[in-house]
Amino acid sequence: MVIANDPLAMLLLKQDVEAFLYHEANLLDDRRYEEWLDLLTDDVRYWVPMRRNVKFGELEREFTREGQDINWFDEGKTTLTQRVRQILTGVHWAEEPLSRLSHLVTNVEITEATPGADDAAEVSLRCRFIIYRNRVATETDILVGRREDRLRRVDGGWMIAQRQVFLDQNVLLAKNLTFFF
Amino acid sequence: MAITFQPSSYSGLVDQDNGMVSREIFVNSDIYAEEQERIFTRAWLFVGHESQVSKPGDFFVSSMGEESVILCRDRQGEIHVFLNSCMHRGMKVCRYDEGNTPIFTCPYHGWSFATDGALVGVPFYKDAYHEELDKSQWGLIRVPRMTNYKGGIWATWDPNAPDFLEYIGGFRTYLDILFDGWDGSEGGTEIIGGIEKWMVPSNWKFPAENFIGDRYHNISHRSVDLVGIGPSGQGRRDNSDREGAKSLDVSFPERGHGTVMFLRPEDAQPVASYQNDPIVADYFYQCEIARKERQGELWRILAGPGTIFPNMSFLPRQPRSIAVWHPRGPDQTEVWRWFLVDSSAPPEVKEFLRQYYIRYSGPAGLTEQDDMENWNYAHAASRGAMARRHHYNYQMGMGYAVTDFEDGGLKLEGTVLDTTKARAGEQNQRGFYNRWREFMAARDWDELATWRKNGSAC
């Protein structure tokens, strides 16, 4: 589970993981939703908490809690699949016509690799994202935040086992969240 | 040509006789400014739930109309609502969403206020104010009227407003279904942590009228119905208990409140729902039996979405929740969403509901995403110089409502439109805009409490 004792292995692992993240972002931006679903493990956890303004010293209360509170998203593959199916009905008015999306993924850091960097079966990473959404004529949203992912190697490729998304907003400025982070 | 709106103008903007409402009342900034004065400083508004401030010192920052207010339980355990603005220079004394505090200290000049709003600390009180400042006169501005009805905290800025229960009138039956336990036990509900807050680019009245009784917008939800996210795996809600039921739209036009509901037949029995989980299914089944026992014929009412004038809407059953449509300019609404569960429900039930609420509601909810798209673009397409010359049509079901509804011995208060065959009607919306017009034109609560003059029951 470590890092850094083999710099070359880490570099290669990071390259490998980044390539996966860009590929994933492309699938979402290219509206290849079913292929995107195939990148999620069956036990995937997808959590996007809401974010409160709290007093200094009480930051542990900043985010709504996974599995306990109301969150923007707090679900597994079943609900994520329903979201995709909804878009694919063609009558999901909030995404009809489809939005134009660009996912920018940056500041990628691997925080854990198990059992090791050179033979990682599972990787935890932290990154930043910018999601630009433009739809209909002039409607535009820019969502920025931090993401913490856990990837698992399955049949030689990476799959997403966990995604946690920490949005830099309190009152959500977008009227909906019809897309995936 | 500049349009000036006098109280008399409002009857032309809301044309009751012809079932039409001018688009101006949704898009005009002068009318919007008038609404803040005439509606939001006079009506009873929903502020929060007592379970959000369960301990002394707990606070929750809420909103009444455009203005920030603090809901707080003081050291003695009493609940208060006050304006979140320092009396010295107006700074927001609390910029947190919620928490617990012994005191609110203004970050600008340091005036501090106790949890009951009293001014207790003034820097340089001796030297600069020569101890002559009367602190008792400069506490945070408290709402003159506040009530805790079954856990829901409501407030109004108008000291002459009628009591909350008079304001609600016969609509109380439906509000009770929201706040009582599912088994009918009084006030047995609590809020799940996490209040959804988001912006919708639309006038606040679009969602308010949608929730008050728009059965006509099923096409909006076609996609979620195809996918099936309901608690029994189909549609967006359980509909099994509507077998043989009448569809009724209930309006209290003299108050502006309204709801849609289904009335089960006299011989109806509890039916299975929440079929995705046996523990949850059993819980609700037992609750239905207990409620039937407790409420008798009132149990026949299957309450649907409703709105309490002006901007509090709710879904009393699935997903059990409250929405407040805070006005943020004529073209923007800040939506706040609270979710309720039975306090005494087992953890499995609370968890099941929490997941259902999340996938149904709010900006990430599969159902409500499509609503917001419609409100957004209906509003946007009504703003133009040409568009606003034309009224919206609210004529559906005009002339078909009754005021003496009775079915199998069960009498219902209010104006009732039977939409069983018709499937939709717009009397609730007409009732809402009737009340809107009255609020915009009336001088004071003596004029607004029309039911007193008409001698009907409060």
C-alpha cells in the first residue's frame, strides 16, 4: 500500500490511471453512457454530498453524511443505471435536447495503491474537475470541485469502485444535475 | 409605455371570470417588488422544523421572502425567529447555515445578540455610548407572530395577521397528513439531515402553482415513469391504493391553498405498497391499518401535492417532503427542500425512504429535473414584449366545482372539483391567483380575512 518507494512504478501507474480518467471523461462527453456504465463495478458507490457553511472548528459538519443524510447523490449502480436509461428514453426533457458537456480532469494524485505501485489491483486517487455544461441556446453551468475515486483492476482494465464528489457550492447554482461527475 | 400598477390593476391581471392570468405577474419587476411588500410581509411563511433546533442554542438560518432569518432555540428552550441583520449597520449576524451557539456576534462592529435576539454586547458601550444606548430597544428584529404547528415552524411579519390555524382554515386536514405520523399519531415526524437548496431560473409562482394541483403535466414525467423509480419498482410512486378511488382537486380560494387528492371508496382496505423491501412494506401496511382505526372515514383521503399560499408546497406521501419557493427576483427562485420521516420508524424504513427521496427529488432527482426544465423555459418564453400581451389560460374545469362535496357520508370542506373522469382541472390554480390578487390589492388583514365577512367557518 504505498507510494513513493518505487518512483518509476508510480510514474507508470499515474500515467495509466490518468489515461483511464481521460477515457472515462471522453465517454461522458461523447454521450456514450452505456459504455460509461460498463466502467462501474457492480458494487460501485457514488456519493455527492451537499455542503454547508459551518463555524471554524466544526468542519466535520461541512458535508452531509454518506448513508445518513440527504445528499445530491448517494447511490449504487442500480440508480446510476436508471439515470442512464432515463436519458436514453429521448423524452427526458431536462436533457432533451442533450446538453453539451466537457469534463476537465486535473491535479491527479494517487493516494494509495494496493498491494503496490507496480502491481496495483486497487488505486485511490484525488483530482479536481471542471464540468462545463452548455444547453439549448445560452444556458451555461460551470461546476468545479474535488473528486476522490477508488479504481479496481478487473480483467486487466480499470473500473470505478467508488466516486466521491465535493462540489464547491452551497446553494447549487445549476437548476439540475442531469449529468455525471 | 411604462406600466404603473395600482391596486385596481390587479383585477385585470387576474381575470377570474374568464380564467386568465396575465404573464406580467410572472415577469414584471415592478409587480415582483410589490409582491415582496404585499405578500411576503403579510402572509404566514414556513421557516423550518423544530427537529432542526432540538437543543438550546441550536440555530438554522432560513429565509422569509428574500430576507434571511434565524430560527433559534434560546437557552431557556423557547423557539424564536428573527431577522438576520445587525441593528447597528445591517450586517448579517450569522453566515452559517446551521449550528449551535451561545451568542451571535456581528463581524462588522461587534454588537452581540443572545439566542433570544436580545442585544447583550456593545463594544465601547461605556466610552463611546456613555452608557446611554438603550440596549433593550436594539435587539434583533423578531417576527411578531410565530407558531409551532406539529413541529412545523411558521412566522409572519404582520402583527395583525390571523392566527395560523385561522390562516390555514379547513386546509388543516391536509397539513395534518404531512406532519402526523403515518399511523395517524399526532405530529410524529422529523426532518432527515440535509436541506436541499438550489436555484431555478423561473418566477416563484410557477412551482407554487404546479404543486397546488397540476395533474395535467404527466407528460413532463414520461421518462421517469418509463424507467420506474417508485418504492415498488414501478412508475415514480405507488398507485395501488388508488384502486376505485375518486380524483378530487380541493381548493380554498378565499385562502389560496389547494391540493389534489384521491378519495378511496368507502369499503377500501389497506393495500400493499413499498414492495421493494418487505420490512418497509410491512411497516407501512401496519401504519395504514392503525391510521384507518384511528381516523375512520378520513383515512379514505389519499393526499397528494399541495401548496399553502404563498410559497410553501408539500408532498404528504411519496416522497414526503416540503418545498419552499423563495423569491430571488422575478426571474429566479431559490428552492429549499426538507424531507420528513416518521420519528418512530425503524432504521430500515428511514433508510429506504432516504434513498427514495434522493432519487425522486430536487436537482438530481429523476422526477423533478424535468419540472425545472419546464418552469425555466415557460418563464423565459413569457418575458418578451409580445408574449406578455397574452394571458395564460386557466379555464380547465371552470364551472364544474362544488362547495358541498359529500361522498358516502364524508363531507369535504373547500371547493371540490371531481377530476376522476376529467383527469385534470385548474380550479386550484384559479384559487391561488384569486388569493394573489386579493393580497396585492388589500390594504390590511381586515380586508384580507374575507371569510370573516362572509361568515363562513374558520
